[in-house]
Amino acid sequence: MGEKILYIEAPDGISGDMTLGALIDLGVGVRVIKSELDKIIPGEFSLDARPFERNGIHGINLDVIVTDPATASEHSTHDHRHYSDIKEMIANSGLTVRAKEYALAIFGVIAEAEAAVHNTEKEKVAFHEVGATDSIIDIVGTAIAIDILDVTGFYCSAPRDGSGTIACRHGVIPVPVPAVMKMAESAGVPIIIEGEVPTEMITPTGFGIIKGLGAEFNPHLGILPEKTGYGFGKRDTGRLGAVRLTLGEKYEEENR
């Protein structure tokens, strides 16, 4: 019996909603994820996991819909949710110990990168895009789903990003974005730049998931696949635009 693993492939980039969509496509129930998220996220929201097809490949396109007026207002205007606030939310929630650990690890590596980029203290990092309600749901939902899958190891191939620049709250910044590059410095995971794609494909949340889970870069991993899931992104770059997650057992050649 081999090690039960999750293999992350991001040939067209990775984001939080793509990852959570792929986990749902692997068979983790949306209702189960939602019921766990209710333990940490205030207000009303729903997870719209729609079957989606591109290039003949089926998967999930996930949208987070905030339906409570107070939460929706916070989602659109909140500029001051700090890393320390998010840590407290997770620690005081009713999530399992392992789900908390995964979520804290992901937010932790993103906060470290943002602190370095903006020359501030980790605890004082003010999340904007990542601190929005839907991004918290993406990260914590991913932690919940991975806990449910009960994997013991995480591996990945080299994620690919676009090039050029994008506009954000801080102004126009280069792609890959600075937080992603900072995380990549110590992740041991190479990023391949696709010059013909003039936009962001790897978000800080997406790379934070790879690094926070401690995924080991192994492009030649031996795996006995149990199931594969696809999570599609929102940008149409002319490519497949999906994260592929493979659940299976690690295969050691000497065990043949």
C-alpha cells in the first residue's frame, strides 16, 4: 500500500477558486464544505459549483456568492482585515485541528511574502484581494476539502504563469506578481513563464496553497491514480485554464 497523495498540476496557472473547484470535482461534497465553512464565515453565502467544459475536458467552475447584505458590503469595501484577524478567526472556529493547520499554513506563507514585499511586519499585513470574503472561503474551503480527503503527502509539477503587468490596488505591477515571486524564492518549486500570455495566471492565493501545503516539486512522480479533478479559472487565455488535481498512491518503482 503506497502513500496517499495529492498531485497538483497548474499548466495554466492556479488560484484559490480553481483549486477548490478541482477538489469538488474530485468528489468532496459542496454541502459538506459549506457546512464546515459556516463555522468560520459570518453572514450568508453560497458555493456555486457548476459543471464546465473546455477543449472537451469536464470539470468544475466555482463561484462564491455572498448573499448577506452586511457580508456583501464588507466584501466590497473592507480594506483592513489583517493577518492577525484572520489567524484569530481560524483559531476560534469549530474546524478540525488539521483543517485549521492547513488554512493557517497557507495564510502564513502569503502573509510572510506580503510583509517582505511591502516592508512591514507579518502580523500587520493588511489583506485586500486575499482578505476578501471569497478568498477566505477559497483558502479555508481548500483546507477543509483536503482534510476530508485524508491525504498524507503533497506533490506538484512546475506551475506556469503569464507575463507583462496587471493593475491592482497598489497600481500596475509585474507578472508574476511580487508576492508570488517572494513565495517562490524558498518554495523549491520552479515557475515557468509563458511569454505569449500577457496576464496573471498564478495568484498569491494559488501559489500560497502550493507552498502552504508543503508540496514537493516532482515532475517525474510515480503515481497510481485513484481519481482526477479539474477546476477551471475565470480568465480566458486561449488555453485550457484549469488546475488538475490527482488523488492516488505514490508509486515506488522498486516495489514492482
